[in-house]
Amino acid sequence: MNEKNNFSLADIQKKGFNDLVSYVDKNSEKALIEGLTRILPESGVLAEESGETEKKEYTWVIDPLDGTTNFLHKLPCFAISVALMKDNEPILGVVNELNLKECFHAIKGQGAKMNEQPIQVSSRNKMEDSLIATGFPYNSFAKQDNYMEMFKYLMTCTQGLRRIGSASVDLCYVACGRFEAFYEYGLKPWDVSAGALIVKEAGGKMSDFTGGTDYLFGQTIVATNKHIHDEFLAITNKYFGNQINLF
């Protein structure tokens, strides 16, 4: 937060087309890795900027700045996302949205909270009453036409769509009832591991586009308040088909 208003365009680096990184991402990640591995010395790490260490029973999954493009443009929505996995299953998740000072967190089996207050998904059970969140493809356009056709359809049968630019925050907004659903393709484990656990612990439902369980590593994700999940999957199936791997 101290760096947000002092950041220079000269400090922006490109990992690939539309894939940006800064010293803020890297310094945040370094501090997180150092601190978390002190807490649990026998753990491994899977982090956006530094990759994965040797596989271990417990692994910290870290996105040091989810919403980097927002941060670089001084748009007020970005977060730090950290999950602890045991054998590829999240058992702890924290998403700290820094601008609104909202820290979402969950432990498996113990419910979800925002700033220590319990949260739960919304009770809306109709698509026509639902607000949907998504993310736009930014460097993988193979399924762009499918995506845009689905986007157009959802515009006609919901209360609207939002794209705020941080998948971890989108998931937390499903968890606390601000959105009824979130979907996207092309995401990585560090984008979704913490938020997915928070959604589940808040009473929501997670799947990939096919209705399966490969939403952490399979790069397609649907998160809902559970009430509209089946209806939403019928829509993803209509526009993307029964495709497990979209890449």
C-alpha cells in the first residue's frame, strides 16, 4: 500500500503478453515465503513468481499480489492470497483485500469469516436475481468466441456481470454473498486455492466447467452460492461443451 501511489511505469516488467509483474510482487512474495516457512519449516511452496519447491505433504500456495494490473493502474482492488494445502487440498485460506481492509479467511471444517465476522453465501436461487463475476482472458484467446457468446447470454438472464480484476477477491465476494457466481478460465492454483476454500466454508459450491473437481489445477472454475450451480453448469456446457482441457 505504501508503494501504490509512488510506483513508476519504469518499474513494470513483462513475463509475457499482458502478463505484468513488479518489484512489489516479488518483494511481497519473498516476505511471505520467509515468514510462512518459519511458521511451518517442513512445508513446501508454490508461488506465482518463484514457482514450486520440492513437493511435500504441506504446501503454501501464494499469490503475493492478485490484481497486479489493477495495482499498476492504481485501481483499488487487489489482494494477497495465501492457502495451505495438505496433499493438494486446501485446509487454510486467507485473502487480504488491502484497499477496503477486508481480510477473508477460512480453516477447513470451521466456516469462513471476514475480519473475524462469520460470512455465508447468498440465498438467491434464480439466475434472474443473480449478480455474476468473471475475468476476461488476457493472454490465452483460443476460446475467446465461446467466452464472449456465454458473456452475451448471461447479460440477458441475470442482474448483470462484473469484472473487478482479482480472482481471489471475486471468490470471496461469492463467499460473503455479494456475487451469486464467479467463473473464469486460464487461472492458476495461486489465484484460486485460498478463495475456493473460503467459498466452500461459507456454504458455496465449487467445480470446474464440466462439474468435476479439477478447479484448482485444471484452469477452469465455477464458484456459486450452490443454489444456482446446476443451472450455471448447464450454461458452461452449452458454450464450452464437455471440455476438461481448454488449452
